[in-house]
Amino acid sequence: VGSQLLDRIGQIIAGKVQSSRCALISDTNVAPHFADRVAKSLAADNVQPTLITVPAGEKSKSLEQAGEICERMLAAALDRQSFIVGLGGGMIGDLSGFVAAIFQRGIPHVQIPTTLLAMVDSSIGGKTAVNTKTGKNLIGAFHHPAIVIDDVDLLKTLPRRDFNQGFAEIIKHAIIADAKMFRELKNE
């Protein structure tokens, strides 16, 4: 967790994941703003990224999309020695984590959440899943990320509503499990 981490992603990851190839999975909202910076940082640390961009929105969190990502990774000759970087909000974290859990029977997953909600909730705990026609998150696996990188500068790009959703999750956790934290939040 810190500021100005995006341009040091390759260096930060190098200490946790040893591989020279990865899939950088993002969506059409996030990739235009941050994917080039992440890809350049990875390349500077001798990691060759393959950018895979999916349509933004919950409809992309599907078995079909996971399959398409796997096919693109195979076409790019990614293998068991590769890893995945998920760059985006909760949908991307769930989708990229699910693909990391199933690709070649499991490869490392790095999360770079771009929303406060993803930073404080969905990037933590290793729960990954995709949706079905029957409901949300019904097909999934536990696959803990090798590392979660929270660049707080990304929060400056969020619409107020998205920031508030993440802050509401912080308040919920404080109410449930941390009375001291709740008192501190209440006094702010």
C-alpha cells in the first residue's frame, strides 16, 4: 500500500513472482488509463506482458470470458511458468483470479485493484469466481494472490460514488470487527 507504485510494479512483483511472461488482464474502462504504465514497468524488469482487455461491466465475469482469456493466453504461448496481473476493480480481480486458478491448473496471481472497494474487500481473501445465468459468483475457487498492490493515487480517479462504496465497506468491517476503528471513523 502506498503512493506512486504503478510505475514500480515490475520491481515490486520481482520480489514475489519469478517469471519472464505474464498476462495483464484489464477492462475497457481501466486499460486505457493505466495498462501502458504497468506494461512498461513490467518490461523494464524483464517481464513480457500480454495485455488482454475485456469489456467493462459484470457481464464479462463469465465462464465464456474466462475461456476466451485462457485461449488468448495459450495463443501467446503463456504456460505454467507465467503469471497473471489483474488491473481493475472487483470484477477484474474476480475474473483474473479465477483464470489464474484454472489456467494450467493454477499459476500465480497479482492483483492491482483500482477501486477502494476492491482494495479493502475483493482483493483480499483469495475468493475468485464467475457468474452464471442462475446467479453471481456460483463457479469459483480459492486462489490467493501472490501479492496485492494498492496504489492509493488511483483513488484520485474514482467518481465520488465509487469512493463512497468502498468507504462504506470500511465502515461495515469496523462495525463488525473493530470497535476502536469504528470510533476513529466516527470521529473523523
